[in-house]
Amino acid sequence: MAAESVTNSAGTTGEGEGYSFGSTPEGLRDWLREHRIQEIDCAVPDIAGVARGKTMPAEKFVKLDAVHLPISIFHQTITGDYVGFEEDGQALYAESDLMMVPDLSTIRPAPWASSPTAQVIHDATWQNGSPVEVAPRNVLKHVLELYAKEGWTPVVAPELEFYLTKTNSDPDYPLEPPIGRSGRPGAGRQAYSLGAVDEYDKIVDDIYEFAELQYLKIDTIIQEGGAAQLEINLLHGDALHLADQVFLFKRTIREAAFRQNCYATFMAKPLANEPGSAMHIHQSIVDSKTGKNIFTSKEGAASKLFYHFLAGQQTYLPSAMCLFAPYVNSYRRLVPNGAAPINVEWGHDNRSAGLRVPISPDAARRVENRLPGSDSNPYIALAASLACGYLGMKNKLEPRSAVVGNAYRNDHQLPRGLLEALIAFEECEDLQKILGRRFSHVYLALKRSEFEEFMRVISPWEREHLLLSV
């Protein structure tokens, strides 16, 4: 691949993340030499948000030749099965190769690697250079292009929750909190406790160290309500850039936990008696030319577009739930009084509602979508959430009145399980159109396959309560 064809979606400065080189082999070679990089992880996020790709020597990568992967990487379920090829118009063993195009603005060291290694996020394209429609990063890019045509730029800030657990090699055994520096396992109901964070200070220190070496910026790390449950808040910014950060942070946090002989998990509900883990998304929209928040009018009040965006979220988020809660486990989190929403009511600084409008200056007026789980793919979750708001603004929808008090007293407005969520998404033509028909068909096929496989598993609850009683 010619060097001039290599894209750098954030320009040539790495978005101010601590390095600067042009998208040329010479600039790249200097950066690799400066960091003494020997290997490159060429990564592309799949449907589940798993990094797929190839590792190659740095001297080969610097030539920026084409890297090929089969399209099947976007047809693989979380269990490793391949499905969705009929929906994608080809057979598994007649699959086409796609090209991985490096986004050089995403190059970062991989500080946990045994030898000096860098990682680069790639975009998936067909041989003719057109984007692969089912690739999650391309889905988000498409939604952002729709915003750009209107003169709008989304600004987002994800909040990523996760649990630390003891290592667990046998999935038949429940997970347990790890032992902290006090010699005791983590305890729940310690939200915002500095002492609880300090229990795992070595892991937190490694997260900060790894983040600094990768030019990843952390706003805060806090203790959440669950036992050994932490939350990392990222600074607001460009939606694609923040999705990349979440993708990289998940790998970073897992590696930091491995270094201290424990696990970090982004399962939505890993522990039965503890709250689930979310990926709340703060969203605002600015005028692309002026940089002013279009959610605020000239008089400083909430604008019509703000209410249209809210209405789009209320109208379409229930149909998009399979994108925010992608596994059977995800729906264990979305229960009344479980620190997660059960509806799409909205309220001012109301954490019981699915849509919270935080206290903020007029220039920072925003909507917090509290539905997505930490198990969701950040590219897909951001694309879906912004798509819902976009449809509201384009169709000039009007929201319901703000909820006052406990939103859990209102009706359950969300799907109760994965199969119900898949049906809702399949029946929503507006969302499928904006996210892409091809992506939607493949996504539905993957999730139905995962659901059918889950249904073949007999749980301990069934053996305990049905074995000798029915």
C-alpha cells in the first residue's frame, strides 16, 4: 500500500497525545526508533470489541504495506463460532480478504509487553478501499459523518465500570473479590471510599503508569458500589477518539490486573449480590464552526435541539438495547433498584432515570445515557446512542416531561432479556437504516447464535430447584 493512502483520521499530530509525526514512513520510523519498538500489534476491533489482527516486526510495519485479514473476524461469536454469512451474502469458506488500514494517530506503546511493542488501531476496508460496513469502527464513523453533514460535532465522555476479582480458572465456581493490601477481600457498599481504592493501590498505580506511557488521559478513578468495583472516567472529546480510548483502556486495565495476579472483568453482572457495571455516556453536540453547544440557546436556556435529542433517546433507545446490553448476562444488571435504569425517563441530576441531565454550566449542557453496560462494544454503543439522538433532532421529536423523584416507580420500558431486545432492534427500520443494513443483519445473526448456545447450558439454579421438586 502506498504511504500516501494511509489515513490518519486525527490529522498528523496524534491529537496532542504526546507525539507528533506525519503519516510517512520516515516520521513513523523516527517514532519507532525513539521508543525502541521491535514489534507492532495491528489491531482491529471486532463485533464484541475484541482486538483481532496480526503482530509483525516494526521494520516490516514501517513500509505500510497492506495487511490482510478474512472478513470472518466480523462473523465470530463471543464463543468462537462463525455465523451470519448467509446474511452477508457469502459462504464461510468462500470469504473475502479485507485490508487493514492503520490509523497512525492511534499508535501507542504496549507497556506490558515482554519486548518493546507498539499497538495501532486499524480500519477495515475492502480491496477497492471502501469501508467494511460491519466493522464497528466504520459504523461509528458513518454516524459521525451524518452529524458532520448537519454541521454538528458530538462530544462524549464515557465512564467505564469494572470489577477486580480473584483468578478463576473454573467457570463453574462463582467469582470472588481479590485480597486487598489489608489482607481482606474487597467489600461492597463502599462507593467513593478512598480507602477502598487504596486496597488495590498497586493495580491503580499500574493503570496510571500504563495510561501515561500510552498517552491516555484519565479524569478520575473512583470506588463504585460493588466489592472491588472501580470506575474510570475519561475526559470528554471526539467520539471516535474516546471509543478508541475505551477499547485501549479495557486491554490496559486487564493487563494491570494480570500483573498483580488477579482479573479485571467488564462483565455487566459478574457477582450475584453486587451491582452491575455500566458504561455511562455523557453526550453533547457542538456547532462544528463555532464550537458552541447547540443544546443551549443564545439566552442560556435548553434549546429545542436539546429536547429533540432527548426525545430521540427516549423513542429509540429501547429498540437499541441489544447494542448496549449485548449478552444474556447484560440484563441481570437492568433490574429495579439495582443501580441501573429500567426505563428511558429523563430527569435533572436524577440517577434513577435512564437519561440524566447533570448539573453543569450552560456551555456544558449534556445528556447522560445510563443504559449501556461495560460489556458493550464502545464503537457500537456510541454509534447507537448518537444515532438515537440524531433521529430525534432530524425528526423534531418531543420528549416526555422530566421525571421527579424515584424513576423506578415508573414502568419498566426496556427489554427484559436478549431475545426480546433482538426482536425490538429487528423491528426498528430507522435504526437499522442509520447503522447500516449489513451490520444490523450480521449483528442479529451473531447474537441469536449466542442466545441459542446459552440455552443449551443447564444452570446450577435449575439443578437446585427442579432436580427433585418437579
